[in-house]
Amino acid sequence: MKLRTSLKGLDTTEILHPQDRSTIKKLNKIPGFKAIVDKTIVNIMEKYAEIEYSAEGINVTSKSMPVIHRQLVEACRLLDVKDIPACSTDWFYDISSFTIGEQKKRMVLQSGTIDLLSLDELFFVMGHELGHMKCGHKTYHMFTEALYMPIVNSDLKIWMSLVKMPLLNWYRISDFTADRMGLLCCQDINVALSTMIKMAGLPKKCYSQIHIESFIQQAIDFEKNYSGTMDSVIKYLSINTSAMPWLVVRASELWSWYHSGEYNKILNKYR
């Protein structure tokens, strides 16, 4: 495993995607909003996750899965995350992961994530999820997710319909920030992109032939060829019915940030 630079004292404000920074700033300015959401929606969802994943998944500990646990501890050290979140695995053979919680944080790694990624690539995924935690996304993520819960009554639905689309757009934009944190964790742009290629659907039989340049060219061509008005509308509607931004778009955003020099500028501060 390569030697990585620990980003002790990491300031996430310089990492946030501009749209992410703007939305977080606006949400944080609403008097008492975060505190209310933390005490209600977040509290309920944390308790639910604690029971759900203790019953369904396998807790990642130094005894149950020592290699994965050591890697989580190291990822937290690299990104200066003081409180190591609870971590568990769940059976689903896909490369996916998610986090839940603000006070009682938990990371869930699907079994396919651990099987299909290298340890270096797993650093990118862990860094991405820790990024959501460290950048202050989780309270507002859970609020956005709660908009789709069946317990929402008809009176609230009218108001919530007004905030759904802007929050959904931010929800996906926040992944651009988390990808930057993933890169700062794995500290290798090729590792970050190979992870995205696998997530985008590369057949396992082709894992030994990953061609990063082709994927980057696909991302560049996508942005160049589908930038018209109608294309933009279609992209907006499609992205807002997805759980996360398209992988090609995420790759393009990360590639642009990396080549802007911001990645090396941040990393060099801690070397």
C-alpha cells in the first residue's frame, strides 16, 4: 500500500464545489433549522439505521473484518476525521456505499464494493463517504431523503414540493465535493477514475484492461456534444430522478478540479 499524506487540520471550505458551498451556507443561515432537523428527522433515522444494520448487516470491527477496519481507521486519519464512524456491510452485489447519521454516524459498504474494488480504490469510496460527513452534508441529506418518506402528511407535501427540486439538485452536487475528498484520501487520480469506471458498469472480465484515457475522452465528449438548450433540460430532468450524478459527469467534474491545480495545491500544504 502506497504512503499517503495525512491532511491534519484539513479545511473543507476550500474543497467544496461552488454550488455545494452556496447551498450549505444558505441552509446554515436559516435560524434553528439544522437543530430542529437534527432533533427530529436525523434522530429517528439514526435509530432506525442502528437497529436495521445491526440486524441485517455485519459490523466491521478489528476482529470481524480487520483489513477493512484498518483501512477505515487509516482513511479517517488521512482526512482528519476525529470520530471513526460505525461501519457495516450489507449484501448487495454492486459497487455502492452510503452514510447516515450526524451524531451517530454509520458507513455502509455493499458486499460488491469490497469484492470488486482494490484496497486503493476502496480508499476513494471511503474518502467519498467520509467527505459527506466532514463537509456537513448529512443533516441536509437526511432531510432531503425524508421528503420521500410515507409518513409525510398532505399539508406538508404542498410546502415540501417547493423545496424538493432545489434540494435534490444540491443532493447530487454534493457528490462532486465528496469525490474531491475521495481523491484526497486515495491520492491518485487514476485510482479515483478506475473506481468510477467500475461503478459505471465495466464488466469484471475487463478489469485487467481498464483504459482511463477512453473514459476521460467520453466525459469530455459528453460535455461538448450535449450542451444545447434541449440537451440541458433533458440532463436536468434525468439527473433529478437519479440517486446521484451520472458517473461520466462526476468523472468530468473531478478531472477538471484535478487539472485546475487545486488538488495539488491542497495536498502540498500538508507535505
